[in-house]
Amino acid sequence: MINYPNPFNPETWIPYHLAHAANVTLTIYDIKGASPRRLNLGHQPAGFYTDRAKVAYWDGGNDTGERVASGVYFYRLKAGDVSPCGGGLSLIT
């Protein structure tokens, strides 16, 4: 699943699906591989996380709350031991 909207300004929602309950973490990366933001979504039950009340939400900020620069970002959603490749995000500020 891809995030919406994309490109985004200043926030985006990233839907996902879990086949099994798991601890979920979303990590954002810039094109250099640095991680400005890591979101610990906690233990989630199996299910579809597709509406705005349930999806992973990124406000375009880093871990200290500062806005990140415009550019292309990537994400990796880790659910338990499973960590498939994520998608690309384009932030326009």
C-alpha cells in the first residue's frame, strides 16, 4: 500500500495490513540513508489499517519535532520480525 497524499505537505498517512498481531515500527529515511524519524506504533492486532484513524501517520517532522527539508523520503514498516521494503514519499514544503 502507498501513502496518501503523495507528494505531501506537510503530513502523510501510510496504510498497512497485518496478517498476525505484532509490534509495529515505521522508520523514515532520507535519500542518504539517514533516519530523521522513527515511529513506534506499539503492539497492533492483525487487520487492515487503511483509514485515517488507524494508519501510520507522519507529520513531516524529525524525532525532535523540527520540520525535515523538502525532498524524497523512504519508509520501512517493521511488524514483528517482518520488514518488507516500503515506498517512497515526496515532501514538498
